[in-house]
Amino acid sequence: MVVFLNGSFGIGKTTVAHLLAARLPRSLVFNPEPLGIVLMRFASLGSAPLDDFQDLVAWRWLAARTIRAARGARRVVIVPMAFTNLAYLGEIVSYLRERGVPTLHFCLTAPHSVVLERLHARQRRGPTAWQLRRSAECCAAHGSPEFAQHVPAADRTPREIADDIAMQIRGTALT
């Protein structure tokens, strides 16, 4: 099974992902962001810098295949990633499901003011302009029903969120 933990930058996806992995036997956390950073640097050689590596078809192609490969080694792969473009998320999820890999998608949600507090608290120099813009875009997009199962994250600890998601996952067939 692959579990996507979606949510805004700064909402706590990675923290929740690691807590969730500790609750689910034979699981691992896979963050495809480093793949995107490398690909974005190559794609930007000799051209204008890209705003988001998710716009790269190569990243989506590689992320989907790497997630599937990780799933071959572990029972559950947890993917913390901020998606606002449903087509990009759908592209990866469809690839996995077409190959028989069960997937779940949880979207951590909180008001942008809460996300801003968290971003400021975790960075000595404060968030970048890009993080501020993208966190606002994420918070606005993730409130819509298209972003699968919403998981309120504003007034809950990462442990509570991980416990909630683990319970929901255990309620499904872990295949």
C-alpha cells in the first residue's frame, strides 16, 4: 500500500509520516522531493529556473516508478508531498493503481495562519517568499473536496494525527 500525505508546506507532513511509519509494521517514508530538486537543476541549465519541479514530466514519471519500487521492498510506503495540482497527483496515483498497488490519499488541512506560525517556528530566518506563496496556494486548494480525505491538523499534535491515520489505514486491507 502507498499512503500519500498531502498538505501545505509547514503543516507537518514529514513529522506525521515518520510517526505513522513507527505505527505500521514493515513501512517506510519516501520523500520524492530530492529527486525533483536534482531534476529541476538539470532542467534549468541554460534556461530560466523552474518554479516547481512537479511541473517536470520526468519528475512525475520517476517519482511514480520509484514509489512502486519502494513498495516492492516494504508493505507500506508513506509519501509526504505537497500537491495542489490534481492532475499531477492523479498521474502518479493512476500509475500505481493500474499496476495493482493500493493507494490512499490523506490531506492534512489547517488555516493558512496556523501554517504560517509553523513555518516561522521551524526556520531561524523565516520562510522564503516561495514558501509563503506556495503555502497560501496549498491551504486554499486543499480545502476543496477533490483533495480526498481531509485530516484536520490545526488543533492536533502530530502524534494524534498519526494515530488517527494509522487507525484508518488498519481499517482497510493492508495489501
